[in-house]
Amino acid sequence: MAGARAAIRYAKAVLSLASDKNTTEVVNNDMKLIAKTIAESSDLNSMLQSPVVSSSVKKAVLLDVFKNANEITRNLIDTLITNKRLPLLEQVALKYNLLYDELTGTQTAQVTTAVPLTDALRTKVLAKVKELTGKDVEIKSTIDECILGGFILRVGDIQYNASIANKLNKLKREFTLN
């Protein structure tokens, strides 16, 4: 729990600094890349968590992997190393992304489909989200063949189920009740 609170504090500080320098979007892109890279690379994650690997090696690796990062992002890495909080880097990046989305009024919509999202379906989903929330959203897509067709949309605490599996279940319930 203390790690989560610390991650939020670091993320707020970075957002404040990025706002002062008008680089919030650039830093947000860096943070997305950092979170994605650490989540997808078990070796990088293990290295960051390891107490055996020295801070100088961790710093060299991170600065090499994220060599195109903004100065604020590089300073965050330095600060986390200095404060012996480098294992929090992924959490800080994720918290920054959430804070940035709040700041810009953007929400993330989780869309589950049976097949990869087409442009037509993406347009339909965006229209439905706009109708439900009145906000702009970023879509994260997941594929689940069990829903047979259509889509399931989750935005915050709202869920809209337009899947064929859901419609078949409704029909099944109607027949068993009658």
C-alpha cells in the first residue's frame, strides 16, 4: 500500500512539473512506453526489482532502453534511483497515465470482441461511448471468442453488453421462464 501511495505522489509531482513546462503529452507518451515495456519484458522487470543489480547498471539500462525520453522522464528515473524507489517505476508510469487522462478529460474504454476490431466497429463503439458518457475515450481492445460476435464495452463503472452470447442467454432465459 505504501508503494502505491508513493507512486501517486511521484506521478503527481511529475505531472505538475510537466504542466509547468507544457510537456504533459510528451511525458504521458513516455510513461505509456515505460509501463508497456516493463509489463512486456520480464527481464527488465526482474532487473528493476532486483536488489543485487547496482543502481548504476539499472540507470544505464533504463537510459539506453528509453534513450528518446523527455528530460522530465529521465529526471524521474534519476530521482527514483536516488531515493531507492526504482522498483516503483512501472506504477508511477501507470498512475501518471491515469492522472493525465483525468486532466485532459479522457477515459479509457475496454472493448471485448470475438474478432479484431475493424474500423467500422471502432466507429460504432466510439459513438456508443460518446452517447453513454459524453466524453472522448481511448479504446483498449481485447479478443474473446466466447462472446461469438458483437462487443462488450466497459467505461469506468458502465458496462454495455452487445454480444451475441448475451443475446442468446437472454433468449434462453425467456424460454425457460415461459
